[in-house]
Amino acid sequence: MELRNDSVKAGEEMLSFAKQLFPLNRSIMGPDIRRTYDFFKAKHPDLKPLIFKSGDKVFDWIVPMEWSIRDAYLEHESGTKFADFRESNLHVMGYSEPVDMQLRKEDLIGKIHVHPFFKDAIPYVTSYYKRDWAFCMSSDQVAIMPEGTYKVFIDSTLEDGELVLQELVIRGTSDHEIFFSSYLCHPSLANDELSGPVLLSKLVEYVQSFPNLNYSYRFVLLPETIGSIAYLSKRIDTLKKNVICGFNLSCVGDERGFSRVASRQGNSIADIALQSSLQELDNVTHYTFMSRGSDERQYCAPGVDLPLCTFSKSKVGAYEEYHSDKDNFDVVTAKGLAESYEVMTNIIAAFELGLYPKVRVLGEPQLGKRGLYPVTSKLNKGVHPAALRMNIISQCDGATNSFDISNRLEVNLSKVLQELRLLSSHDLVELSAT
């Protein structure tokens, strides 16, 4: 994928931002997710919080207690420490309740989670809705733990608190909205956490670069699952009324390919738009809703059914480093983030260029006199040099959108937009937002 210069720059900036946020011990609620929001608020002062209290009922769910942790470790009777929280915040199962006890190794082993196939990886494990405690270690670490007695220590707190979401709406001429959502709730995971939010942040900047907007844009940052459910409980009527296209951004930072997880019905404008922006790219996988794994589960649930799909590079659970300390900046790169930025900005550009192109003349326009058609008409390897241009014109009926044109012709959306800009500059195509 050949990247635009602005995409390359955006990729570098997103990677730098992600590395800045990486050490914070985020969870669905607690001090470090609030600290993380402060970083986004500094970039986007118009972000507004939506706050829910522990015990609030949001549809079928109850907002849990807030978790804070200060320290945790296993200390052998010899004084050697294992699973030290200060070395990796993944060493403690998320939402572990406080513990201070002595256990023999044989009794402790059942409270240690290891990765199912990486012997040297620390797995990421949580227990938000059931009081429990556990540690997470690599199999290699467990293997060298000596027999004997261990001090088991977790200095944590579970108490009434706040579930905080962040929302930003940028108004355009139309009340129709393009919706972007991503999640913040994981500690020290680069792809399955920070890649989506830093992309969303950069898309806010991209939308704000337009002097006049045809459409309105809604951006939300929230904890996965409970956050999107809470958000829907507050905004479902507005979303169902205004959102015409939406994207959940998840695991968008690697270089291994591209993925689309379809909406429940699989035929929303979001599905069509993302398919068009992925045309002609390498290693593209289209998943049905049966392979859902992120907040598309909530946004596309029966009765909600927003026109939304999920965009990923490697989908949740579909790459081997998922939910472990190997999900780091060996996986997430500036190039991977830049590729995702380009896929998404092409879609935004299509909406803002004018989604429904209409040719201004009857019959085929005479492109030659405008310098848009070769003077000598001959085939090049069996393909006419103006074939793409003429095929795009043939679809410009004012009722067919740019995404459908791209998919019908099986060419990337960026090529369609480039041709439409050129044809518009010669007053051959009228570009209308609706």
C-alpha cells in the first residue's frame, strides 16, 4: 500500500502518542483511565464526559465498583519476588480484590494464569463482575518458582466510583452523522487497546481540517462492552435518528493485513464504504457478524442495529500476541497505523467530496478536447487507457454513491475519488452530498 505523505506523518504521530499512554494501568473504571482521558482532552478540549455511577442499571447490566491498585507480588519465603506488579501491570488479574496471606506453592498454582501457548508470555486476564483475585505469569516464570511458602499480596481497592466515557460531536451542514467509536480499558496492550483510540484522535484532527463539513461527526472513547452499553443507554434515540454510517476501531496498528467485521445484516453503508476503501489491498479478510468480538456486538444488537461495522488490521483474537504482553510495539508500527488512517480518511473524504456524483452531459462526454482522453486511441495490454475514467462516468447517475461505484468496478475508493475530483474540476461531474 503506497501511502500519502500526510498518512506517513500521522502514523508517526499516532505511534508516539500510543507509547506515551502505554504504561498507564487502565481498566474499565479507575484512576488511570481518567489520567488517559486527560491526555486526549489536552489534544481535543471539546471532548465531553458522560458519567455513570457504580450500581447504575444500563440496559441489562449494572455498572460495577471502581478498582484501584497500588502494589502486588508473590514473595517466596527466601525473599525472592515473583509476579511483581511494578515490573508489569499485567501480572495481576484485572479487578483483583485485596489479598494478604501465606500460601504453599501447591495451593497457589491454581490462582496463577499462564498463556495457552507462549511459554514466555504474560497473559491478560480480568474479572470485572465477580469478586476474585489471581496473578498472571509466563510458564517459564512459574517453572522456576521454588517449593515452599509464599506471601500473596495485592494492595487494591474496590469501592463505589464512576464509569466515565468521552464524547465529541463536530457539527456539519447536515444532522446526518458519521460515527466513530473505540475503547480504552486495557493496560499495556498496544494493538488491542491503544491503536484504536490514537487513530480516532487523529481522525478528529482530520475532520477538523475541513473548513466546511457536509456531514456531522460523532466520536466516542469508552471502556469496551460496559462502556458502549452505557453509552447506548444514554444516546440510543439520537444515534438511531442521526447516524447513517459508523465504525468501531479495534486492533488497527499492525502491518499484517486488513479486516472488516460486518454489521449484523452485512449491508449497511458502513459495510459498503469499508469494503470500497479496502478494494485492491493485500491480505483483506471480510468477517461476518458471527465472528464479532468488539463493540459491534452492542452497536449492532437487535433493536439497536446501527449502520456500523468494525475496522481492524488483525481482528481481536486473530493474532497470536492478542491479550498478552507480546501485544507491544513489535506488533504496532507507524506504518500499520498510517495504513489504517488512510483507509478511514478515504471514507471521510468520500462523504465530504460529495457522495452522489452526477454527470452533467447526456451521452458520453468528449474527454479528448479536455485532455482527459488519449489523442490516439489504442489498447494497452488489452485495456483502454481511459477505461477506468469512462467506467466511473458511466456510474455517475446522481443516485449511485462513490462506495458502490468503487465496489462495482473493484477498484480502491481512493482511485474513484481522484477521478471524481478531476472530472469535477472540468465541470463534467456534479458532486452532491445527498
